[in-house]
Amino acid sequence: MLDQGIIRPSESAWSSPIWVVPKKADASERPPSVDNSSTASAHTSLENPILEIPIVAEPLNKYHRQLCIRVVGDIKKRPTGSKPFDTHTRTSVQVSSSNLESDVVDIIKEFVNPKVKTALLINPPLAFYDIIPIIQDKFKSSAMNLVLCKYEVENVKEYLRQQEILKHYHDGKTNHRGINEWHLALSRRYYWPKMKDDITKFINSCTICGQAKYDRNPIKQQFNIVPPATKPFEIVHIDLLSIQNEKYLTIVDVFSKYAQAYHIRDGTAISTLQALLKFCTHHGLPLTIVSDNGTEFTNQLFSEFVALHKINHHRTLPHSPNDNGIVERFHSTLLEHLRILKLSHKNQDVINLIPYGILAYNSSIHSFTKCRPFDIITGHFDPRDPLDIDISKHLMQQYMQTHRDNMKLVYDAINESSLSTRTHIIENLNKTREPEIEYQPQQRVFVNNPLASRQKLAPRYSQDTVLADLPIHIYISRKRGPVAKSRLKRVPKSAQLLQGATGPDCSFDNGSGTQSRDNT
């Protein structure tokens, strides 16, 4: 047949080793046509419509209606039917090689429903070249919905056997690899309905996978609009900054963006409070102080200080730098000023350049307020020196009243502008973020491990249990304080309870949602 040009070797990686070459058709013949594509789309010629039967890459087991045709001698057995699964039916038939055309036509008429896709498996494989032309010749292109499979795999019906296969491949052979890779490997040897869903549930419920693997799609929770301060020094953010083994207490006013940095001997509570008190003697006591959870701000002495002066102390959530972002941005700007100054004054110590960096920052127009921080806190919005005021020409009471009225107008304008700008910025940022996720008590979660950024082999997450769900943060069983939701690993959509699984490496919990199922 190769010599006569009837068949020739196929160049496709997915088709059978040889494929049919249509003969030149005369008036009474219709050439056979086989689509070697792995897709189920069939294209027919308008001039000579042919029943095209795609060759698919999937195993026979995947399809709900299966027809196995085996070519035998003159003695053939009666057709047998079975239900590998509740939604799958398989019919096995034998056809006689001596009466092939008649047997094939009878089988197709009896066992193929034109409205339902039917998968064919022909044995021996080379009989395909005899059977397919018969089907194409005897049936119209619009009358059949057939696909041709090249192989079948083992059907696994028992649930425990399925779990045994999953555990064997996941824990041993694949070393906890991903869903798609695992499904591709298993589907070449086994089949059962919703296999990919079971693989997804198994992986999503594995503690080792949850702790060791990256979160490729981390949670990006929407930001909340926080009402801005209404006047200077109402709310201040504080932090410690270390530069060349020297420590500084940095303080930023939320309203005016005015900032200061005070050199301290060490990071102890006494040194920190001395610097903070110096700031308060210049600008008064703030109503609220925002800090991180450093020991210099969480000790008993600091707590007594804020309680004595009736200052509200708000501590940000651990490992949530955005909550104290205003002072972090000031650090970035200050370091930039210091790098510039250091290039011009190479012999000067940084401690001597810090005041000039602070002066440059407070004298620059801030991008948020559109004003200089100095101007907002002093109330003088002109190029003259702030002290160039002839008080003797005014009565002190009249001056103070006028000054108070003017500053109220200025503060109101800045407050309104700040809220508008803040709202606009938050709305733009939230376009690519998602609403806050709610967690249920006793729900299993994985919390980001801060050590993972410094230790490459450290677990990326630690497993924990939710005690209470609150806005922005949650409380978990192993940690006393709150944990920001942004530190949690995304909950898989198919993290459902996988019954019957055992072993020390996997634990399971209830979840919600399912992955998409294979459609045949």
C-alpha cells in the first residue's frame, strides 16, 4: 500500500503512524476524509460533503458514550454493554472481517445516537483504515457526531483506590507538584470522573504544599479611605531610623507633612521618650500617635507616658508597612537628600547633615498638600521670612483673631483638598484590588512567615486557625495580637474536605467552590 501511494507515513506527532491518502474520485466514488486534529471541529466541503471523524488526543474513558469495535474472524461474540461510571456507558462489539461493511453499518445504526457524541476505539488499530471509509461512505456528514480515540486507560471506580493513587503520586513520585502537571501525568494512566477536581482538593488540603509553596496570586485587598487630620499635630506618625550605626526618632505630622528627626543615643524607651518630649515642647502634645510594634513603643514606660498626657496610641499591625507608610516615605526622601548632601560634603558626618536634609524637606512643596510644611504650621504663605511681622502695628488680640480666622480657612481648604485627593488616589488603587475577604471561626489559614524573605529554605507560610474575623485583620490561635489579612495566603477555591485521606503530611478542612469540570 505504501508503494501504491494509498498510504504514506504521517508527519504529525498526534496522529497515527500512517494516514489515509484519498484516491482520485470518479463519478461513483467518494474519497474518505479523516481529520487528524485533536480538536472536535469538523469542516466539510460544500461541493462534496464528507463525514469527518476527528482523531482526538484524549483517552476513550473520558467520553460519556463509548463504542469499542474489534475486528475478528468469522466467529464473533454478541455485543456487551457496561457502565464504568454512573454517567458513562460502554458498548463492546465485534465485527467479522469477512462481512465487515454490513457489520459496521448495522453497529453504527444500532449503537450510535446522532444527537450524542460517541467515541470510537478500533482494534486492531490498523483496522481503522477499513472501518472509517465504510462509515464515511454510508452515512451523511450531518447525521453523525463521532470522534476517534487512539487508546484507553484504566478506570478507577473505588474511592479508596483513587485516594491511594493520589497520595502515592503526590507524596512520593511528584514531590508535591502542581495541579496541571499532576493531572496530566495521572490522566495518561488512570481515569475517573472529576479527577482534576479531586487532585485540586487534595493539593489545596495538603499542609506541606500550603506551607512551602509560593502564593502566585497573593491577596490584594482594597484600601479603606481614612479620614484625614483636620489640623496640624493632631495625628503624628513616629518611627526609628538607623543611619551608619546612629539612631534617630523620626516624627511626621499627618496634616502638614511636617517632619523632624531627633538623634538618640540608643533605642531604649528613655531615649525615645526624651526625643518625643522635645518635639512636644516645640509643637504641643498630639492627640494621636501612630507607631509600629517595636519594643521602643510597646514598653510600659511609653504606655504610661501616653496615658499621662491622654494621647491615643495606635499601633500598626505587624509586618504591614503600609499602615505607617507616611513615615516610611519620609525616610526615603530624607535619605535621598542625605545622599545628595554627602556628594557635596564628603568630609562631613551624616549626623551634621541631618538638619540640612530636614530643612530641605520641610521647605519643599509637598505633592499631596501642594504647600510647604513650614508654611502650613506657621501660617505664613509668602516668600518673606516667617518672623518678618510688625506686631507693634496691630493689637495682639486683633492679630490673633484674624490669624485664627485665616488659618481656619486655610486648614479647611487643606482638609477638603486632602480628603478629595486621598479619595481619588484610593479609588484608582482599588480598581486593581479586591474586596476584603471574610474568614470563618476555626477556618484553617496560612500566615506569611517573615523569616522566608531572609532564609530561602524556610517555610513560606505557617498553618493556623482563625479565632475571630475583624475589619482589615483577624485573630488566630497561635498569636496573641491581630494579624493583617494581607499576610494570609489566598484560600483556594476548591479547599474542601477530602474524606478518607490519612497521613501525617496532609490535613483537611471545609471550604467552598469547585474547579471547572471537563466537558465531553
